[in-house]
Amino acid sequence: MPSYTAADIKALRERTGAGMMDVKKALDEAEGDTGKAVEILRVKGLKGVTKREGRSASNGLVAAHVDGGTGVLVEVNCETDFVAKGERFKELADTVLQVAVASGAADADALRAADTGDGSTVQQLLDEGNATLGEKIEVRRVARLTGAHVTSYLHRTSPDLPPQIGVLLAVEGEDTGTARDVALHIAAMSPSVLSAEEVPAETLEAERRIAHETAVNENKPEQALPKIVEGRVKGYLKENVLLEQAFSKDNKKTIAKVLDEAGLTATAFARFRVGS
């Protein structure tokens, strides 16, 4: 007869985030001692860390912290949505966010090397999470924005998942309501850059080349090609540049116009979507 109950299994799963069969095997080996079972899960999990290094971690969550004129956005990844939903993973991601805020880390490498406050690094924290959760856990991206005012927005693509899309928007001006509306727009419309000046010259040249070749293949009149090419390049800018995009709540206005009417100037933004 097992020396543990279904409630013990449930409690240990919630505590460690480990799978059902792994928990049962650990409890069997520990003869029902939950403390020993936790140690067994950690030891077995740590042995599997290297094996999991090549796996794809395309699930997870984004988390944000804003304090006045500074905002931090992190993406923490795991392999499955099952783990992403779990409290253990969410707690780990919250710790990563707190360290990102406290350490001033501006990229993933710096954050992984940062001290968690108890003498271990974020990478060691991730390895422990890897061990107990049985999945590859990693920090993929970090963004840090500063400005007169920073707004954050987190979006759930499914009600049973943690936020999958995160946005930071730095602005000058006082209209926080409009700033939030623009942050929601960024989440929905996924601009690549803030202004047309930020689009690399080689990208525009490639767009012109593609537009020209496409128009030629469509047998457009040669004299019309320059106008057609520039029109299609403008279309590319309207799709990818935040200030050029049509506002999602009123497509008769560009984001630039919406900001101007609200007395705002956007200075920077960051947008993460888990796994993309």
C-alpha cells in the first residue's frame, strides 16, 4: 500500500510543478516523505538540465514593472503551456522580473548573470526551475525604457494563460489615458519601429526592389513604375512604423495625429510576444 495520498500528490505537484508520474515515483522512492521526495525530484531534474538544453522553449509569459519614468519588460520561456499556467513558473518569472528591475540589466545575458540577492545568479535560479519543472526554462529578452512617463500593457491571448504580449511605451506629456490606448494599439498591431527614420536604409532599398520587380511582373506601364514603387513603400511604412499606422480605435487618424492631439510625444516603445 502506498504511504501517501492523492492529496499528497496534488500538494507536491503544486509545490514543485513536476509531472504526475514523476511525483508518484519520487514519493514511492521516499516512502511518502514529501521532503525527501522534493530532494529526489531536484536531483533527478538537475541531471536532466543538459539534456533539455537543445529543446525549444516557445511557451511562457511576459511580465512588466513600471516605476515613474522607468519600465522593465521581460520574457521568460518554458516548453509547454501546462507549465506556463503553473504557480511555480509564475513565481520564478516574478523573481526574474524583480532582479531585472533591481540590477539594471538591459539584456538577457546581463540578467542571467545578475545576483538574485541570496548569493545565486538568475541562471542558477533558471536551472533549479528547469530541474523541478522538468522543462527547459530560459530568459529570452529584456527591455528597459526610460522617459518622462512610461506606460505598460500586458495582454492575455487566452484566459487560462499568463500574459503572452507585453508592451512598454515611453512618452512626454500628461495624457496617460491616450498613452495607454496607444500601448494597446502596439500590442494589437505589432509595429516594428517608432518612426520612419528608424527603418534601416537597406530595408527600404529591399522593399523598393521587391515592389519594382512585382510591378514589372504584373506588366504595369513602365512610366508608372516609380509612382507604384513609392506607393508600395509607403504602404510598407504604414504597416510597420508606429507613427504611420492607422489608430486601431479610429482608422481615420494616424498614431502621430492621435499623439499630437493629446499633447504627447512618443520617445520609445518595446513589444514582446512569447515565442516570436
